Amino acid sequence: MSALLEVCDLAFVSARARELDGIGFTLERGKSLCVVGDSGSGKTLLLRLLCGLERSSEGHIRHDGTDMARATESQWRGLRRRMGVALDGAGLLSRLTLAENIVYPLLAAGVDDHKLDTSLEFALAYFDLYPWRAAMAQDLPAGVQRRALLARATITDPPLLLCDNLFVGLHDEARQDIRGVLGRAVANRGLALLYTASSEADAALLGADILRLA
């Protein structure tokens, strides 16, 4: 099976330092990869490179066989619309309800009402969010907010999901809830998942392959 995501000799050089160097891995559909490293090791930077929010200094990123090394911003935007992204700091919109947050990508894409309603009902059930559908984002518990972010990131049924700090700040029950829904998505829906963690204990929650950053 060809890799959905392939990274080869990736490097990022800033004015201060060589922040990433020689990064390489492949990720196939139905597989998980956890990027493990301490704060400042470049985990978030790597995710931003993979979705085109930052541009690499060296190396190659291939999405489903397409080399993005010379891609334009327009091409990167099109790719981001086809992937699920839940980056640190990109939280729920406080002026919207949980349900409105989840369907926001579909509204932006202009899908019809039937598709929107069907997709929302599936997401609410899949991520066990129905009791909070009318609640405002800022009133939600941390674990519910994290599941809502994942529901929003996967509402378009993307082949690839990138998640930053997936389990940070959550109590054990919330961590197990997220482990369950994402484990099913990877196993049953063929989702390719790449997420960051600061500990190998978090990496082990989903049985992912591990990429360690110094």
C-alpha cells in the first residue's frame, strides 16, 4: 500500500537555529504515528510544516504521492481543506454552539442542508457529544471541548488527521474517551492519524508508532 504521507530529510532553519533536521517517516491509511518530544523540540512546528502553515527549508513532504515542495499557497489551502487539522491554539469559536462549531467546515464548503444535518448527527453520536449540542463553546468541560475539536476536524471525513497536544490537560476519563473514538476511527474508518505528545505514556494510549524529537 502506498503511503498517504511521506516525509523525507525534512529540515527547518530559522534565524536562530536549525530547529528540525533530517526528519523522515511514512504514514499509511489506518495507521497512527505519535511525535514525542519535550517542549521546544519542534513537535508543533512539524505539524505546521505538514499542513503548509510553515515552509520547510529542505526535504520533501508528499501527500498521497504529490510532492508539495514547490506547492503554491493556493495548493496548500486546497490540501488543508481535505485533511483534518486540530492544532494547539486553534480552539472552538466562543460565539458558536458546540453543534455550530462542528459543522463550520461544512458551512464553509457550502454543502446542502441534508448532508450537513446527516454529518452532524453522525459526529454527535460518534464522539458522544449529543447532550452538549446546544451549549456555548466556553461552557464546555475540557474533555468535551477536545472531542468537539476532533469532531470538527473529521466532519468532512478526511483521510488524514493532524492533532497537537491531543491528551494534554485532560483527566484519565477524558483521555480514555478520546482514545476510544480515535482508535475506532483509525481501525474502522481507515483514518491516518498523526499526533504529538510529551510522554511515551500518551503515545502508548493509541498503540501508535513513535517518532522521537530531541
